[in-house]
Amino acid sequence: AFCYSKAEQRHAAALVTPSDVRVEIRGGANATRQINHMIQPGFPAHRILICEVYTPGGNWSSYPPHKHDVHNPPGEVDLEEIYYYRIDKPDGYAIQKVYTPDLRIDETITVRDGELVLVPEGYHPVVAAHGYNVYYLNALAGSAHSMAASDDPQYAWIRDTWGEQDPRLPLVG
């Protein structure tokens, strides 16, 4: 994939190798997912952030729903985000919801292999259909080189209920 964003600072080209990628298993129970941080805060880039997310079938990711559309550091920064999806079987799918607190945007999208979803603002959780592992490449850019986000207060309590992490992870090494 080719990802880029507008920048006002120049940085030398850099090669990101598999050994440079920080792997994180995030969440718990059926909200466990694997995040491979490729271009993260602290990387010599002005605005762009890139990560891969692997979500086992039946699991949620970007959950509890979070947003990053207001520049209010350190708690939240304004980032647009693109999801590029790959599904491990041809008939598989994911469902992504994108909504704003005032429901001015309130969309539920069925996403198939090779499709993109643009998240200009709002909360944006994802669920992988049971039986289908979902991968998405995230490219984010905005007001700061930070991943600071705010959970939807209606669902923030869910973090306190997570059990053990899903033993199917990591999906890739």
C-alpha cells in the first residue's frame, strides 16, 4: 500500500522492517485484536501514522468506540483515518459503524475484501463476522503526531468487563 499525507516538515526516507514493528495485543475477550504499529508517534514523520490491525472472526476492534476529531491534547487529537480491508476468505466481511455524538453521521457499513472506509470524524468500531479473520491497514493524519483518542462515554465501561485475551492471537508473527 502507498500511504501519504500533507506535511510541512521534511524527514529522510526510512525503511520499516518487520523487526521495527511493535506488536500489541489489545483488549480482552471478544474485543481482543492484534495491532502492528509501523509508523507510530515518535517515528520521524510529520503527520502520518500507520498500523495494521488483525481481528479474529467474531471479535470487535476499535472498541469501545473511540474518536479522534477534536484537537484537545493530550486527551484527543484531530485525525482523519482510512481503513483498507482484507478478509481471509472470499465471502467474508466486517461491519463498521461510523457515527458522531449528535448522530449527524450514523452509518453502518458492510465491508468486503479490498474495500476502503474513510473516517473523517466520529466514533468508528468494527466487528469481524464469525468465521472470518479481518485485517485492516490504518493510515491516519491530522493535527498532531499522536494517537490520542476519546472513548464514547456510553461504552467506556466495557473496558472494565474484559476477561482473558483471545488465545487465537497473535494471528501473524
